[in-house]
Amino acid sequence: MERGGIKMTDILLVQPPDPPNTQILRDHMGMFGILKKGISLIKNDVLPPLNLAYSASLLEKNGFEVNIIDASAMEYDYEKTLKEIKKENSRLVILNISGVSNDSDLDFSVRIKELVDTKVAVAGPHLMLMPEIALKRKGIDFVIFGEIEYTVLELSKNLDHFKEIKGIAYKKEDKIIKNQRRPFITNLDELPFPAFHLLPMKKYCYSILNKQPFTTILTSRGCPYKCIYCPYPMGYGDFWRGRSVENVLEEMRLLKEDFKIKTLLFRDQIPTFDMERAEKIYDGMIKEGFNFEWRCETRIDKVSKPLMEKMKRSGCVGVHFGVESGNPVILKKIGKIGNIDLDLIKKRFKETKEIGLPTVAYFMIGFPGETKETVENTFKFAEELKADDTWFNVPAPYPGTKLYVMAKKKNWILTDDWSKYSGREVVMKTNNLSAEEIKEMLEKAKSKYSKESQNLLNLFLNFRSMKVAMRNPRPIMEYLIKRIHR
């Protein structure tokens, strides 16, 4: 399509560039994101923006000319990204915004209007709560929240008649208008597969899946559990919806045949929620001979030893469990329904050892009701599990969660700087523990359980990591000095 003799893309979807010396993982934490300063010597994760890719494929199906610019994956800076956006000359530009990068992403969004005569929309689940933080800035026309695919399609069709579109907010004179939330998609099979052909597929990588090409896959969405700290329901819904087995296998065939994918990360919140369905998917993967190496995160109470054996046969090389605490009282307080039986947790980890299936155990320090004694319970329990990798973080009071409401009411929140809400920095105290005490215990846990030294080799096995590291060697020197003095 052309406009004024110049090539024009109808709709342009953009993953914004990362700020200098910063990596934004927008796909993490229910799309609230994770921000990492400098480079990470262990993690070198670049994941495709599946929400943009799904939106693009739906737009293409409906006759739109569409493109995706993943500036983060391409390592474009602000100026390079703006030049690429200007080339597209689109009538609607939609940017993927995360909570941790909210300010920098919105600042960048505003600059687009200075270059292009276009409408600008920003999409992010956190914006549903406070659309005014985006719309108060000149140059941003729309906020998109919730599952974005059908909202993007409807807005693209009705740029001049948008007042009744569900899932958007906009500014009318000086007033912010927030429309109803769009219902979550119940039949996920109706969505076309993500527009992988519009993504820089060779750029994606995941630090603990070394083979490439790599991508992510989303076979289900939603989590019906009520953990007080978890942002997943805000981004993916509070009820589980699974794609059909054949639909999932068909996408895997596409990934194998057209994109030569070797490794997969399942981004489902609970891929084994329907254990019978999950087993059929793994049976299909074995029968088809896909030979993917893959990982997933799931729940202790939503796997069994036979299912995990099937997972391993189908190519699983690691399963990640959110254990969170080694104290059943704390587990109950934070809403870990179904996951508060310590004996069951120990049984599952024992079974993975017997199967030879590597595990990652996630823990957090600093929950409401936590004391130094309960933290020691967790340290002891982590030792008993003997997971292949153990990660400790701290809870963050994400807006939209029960923890946020509780922390706000009790004046526990220490900062409103969302860039720190990554689980890596202490942003909340409790009645029993000060921020300093939580930080001290977190550092103790990292010192005791971190496998940074064992995993340092990953940096040098990953070409992209090495390239970034050589460009900025200072973090490596700081890391080595820290290890020497530890």
C-alpha cells in the first residue's frame, strides 16, 4: 500500500528498544517484566513478543498489511528504531509496554508523533489499572489492556469510530475514558498461529536452552489460583483455557519444518493443568519425532511421575516449580492452594531425580507473616529438595494483586519506581521484617544457592552473550572481583 507515493504499512507493532546498558524482559512476570542493568553472566534471555505476533497474524488474516519491529531483539537504539518506524509510514503504531520499563517505553512512544503522522497506541496489562499514566502524555492516543489480539483488530478497523471498543482507554478533551475490559478468549484455537515470519527468529535465545534456533510457545492461558503476589492473572486471565492437542501439534510442525526450531520454552502459566491433555501433547511430540529440547514451569500438584516420565521422553530437559516457601503456614497465607503439602513437594523432587529430569526450584523471602525463623525453614527445605538449580527472589507488590492492596494499606511499600519491581530488589517491608533484614537474607540465599560460578561457562558458550560482554567488559571484571572476595 502507498500513501502519498510512499510505501505504507497499515499497522506497525513495536517491541521498544531497551534503554542503554539495560535489558528488559517484557515477557516475564505476567508481562509486568524484568529489568536487568548491564549484562547478566548467567541469563541471556531474548524471547519473542508472542502477543504482538498473535496480533499480527490476526491482522493479516483480516487483510491488513502489517509488520513487527522487535527493537529489543535487534539491539536497536532509540534513533535506529525511530528511523525504522518512519520507513513503515503506518497509520497506527502499537507499542508493547511493560511495567518495569513503563517510563522509558512511554517516553519513546511520545517521540514517534514527532516523526510520523500516525496514531499511537500502547499495550500493557498494568495500564488497565492506571491508563492515565500513559494518556496524560501528549502523542499517545490509545491504551490497550487485557488480551490484546481482538482489541488490536477492532481498533485497526475503526480508528475513527473507537468509542465503544472494549479493552481500550483514550482521552476526550481533558477526561480519561476507560472502556470495559474485553472478555478473555475462550476458544484459543480460533487464533491463527503467531506471525513468526515477521520476527527476527535467529535473534531469540534462552540461557539454559543452548541449541538454536529457539522460540517460545503458548499452548494455554490463564491461572485460576489465587496466590496473593502473582501478576499472571492480570496478563493472562484468572481461568485456564487450553488449545486443542492437534492445534498445538500443528504449530509445532510449522516451527520444525519452516523455522528449523530445536528448542522450546513453554510460556503457559500451567501447561499441565489438564494432565490428560498434556499427556496427549507429549504423546504427539514423541510420535511425530519432533526432538525438541524444551522446558516449562508448572505446579507440584499438576504433575505425576508417569506424566513427568512422558515429558522427559518427549524432549523435556528441565521443569521449573514455584515452591516459594518451606513453611506451610506461610504457603497458606500467600494462597498456594494445592501446593502447601511439604511431603508432596519432596516426593515430586525425589521423583524427578529418579526419572533424571532436571529441576529448578523457585523460592521467595519476605512474604506477609514471614519471620527469620520461617526463612530458615525455607533454607532448610531448599537443601532437602536438592533441586538442580535453586533461585531466591523477593515478592513485589505488583499493582492489581492482593499483595499490593495489603501492602498499600499497611504502608509496607518502599518505592513506586516500577523499574525495581522485578523480584530482584527489595521494594517492600513487612510487619516482622525490615527491608534491610530481607535484603540481608536474600544475599545470604544467593551466596548459598546461586550457581553463577558453575553456569559462568554459559556466557562463553553463547555467541550473543560473548559479543555483548566484549562490548562492555566492566560487569565481568566486577563479577570476578566479587567472586574472589566472597
